[in-house]
Amino acid sequence: MKLKPREIKIAIAVGVLAAIFVTDRLVLAALRNKQGLVMSQISAMEKEFRSRKGIVLRKDKIDSEFLAYKKYILDPEKFTERDLLVKFLKEVEVSAQESGLSIVNLTPQNEVEQDKETKHKKYLLELRAESSFQQLISFLSRIQRSKLLVHLERLSITAKDEQSSALRIETTVSMNVP
């Protein structure tokens, strides 16, 4: 059986279409599946990268904030316990004097408290002083702006006597050292 040239062309076209179809189903479909898997893995990695990038940015921000506040932190390895107490006493005394407080008594507590969870040490001072209201506000402001981690644990304010505007102040000041 001899095929006419037109039938040969149709047979070749059908053969080429069958080859393309088989190639598409066997080879290209496997490649598309593999490409889809690779694309989903890339998407997952991009998502993880974005979340880690956020963590790195937050870490950088925390590091820069730490450096900004590092000057306020006393390193207990650089100072003896006595040096830390002297520095604390001087800070409170200078703040009181610059504010105009008349210090009646400034005594450190002998025991140093240590927080079990954070391992921070807490030094305490008992301060008794006399001042005007403006001097007290100035003292509180100076304590708040202190370079040390200082705050008031307790504050008691009473009138010195009924005729004057002087105040009697009793307070416990603490300093935390990491």
C-alpha cells in the first residue's frame, strides 16, 4: 500500500502531534510538578527569611538601645561592693545637696538584697531630710534622672511644724545592680 504525499504529510503531522503529546505528558508534566515543588519551597524560604530579617532588625534595635543605656549600668565586676555603695551614697547625697535638701540622716542598710530570678543586687539607703516643697520636687527629679538605676522604695512627707512651710522627708532609696 502506497501512501499518497498528502497522506504522508497527515501521518507525519499526526506522528509529530503524538510525539508532542507523549513528551508533554511524560517529560514536561514531571518538570512542571518539580518546578511547582521548587517554587513552594522558595516561597516557604522567603517567608522564613522575612521573619528572621524582622528578628535581626529587632536585635539590632535592642543592641543599639543597650549601648545607649550602657552608661547607666554599673558593672559589678569592675567595682567592689564597697565601691558600689560609696557611689550610691555619693549620688543620693549630691542630688540632695544640689536640690537644697538639709540631710538629717543618710544611712545605708547593711544587708544587700539579691533577687533570686534576675540575680540583681539591691542596695538600700535610709534618708531623712528637711526641705521646702520646691526642693523636694527638685530632688525627686534628680533621682529620676540619675545615671544609676535608682528609685524610691518608700517616701513619707510630713510638715516640720504647723507654722512653717518646711517638710520633713523620710525615704528609702534603692539602687539595682545587674
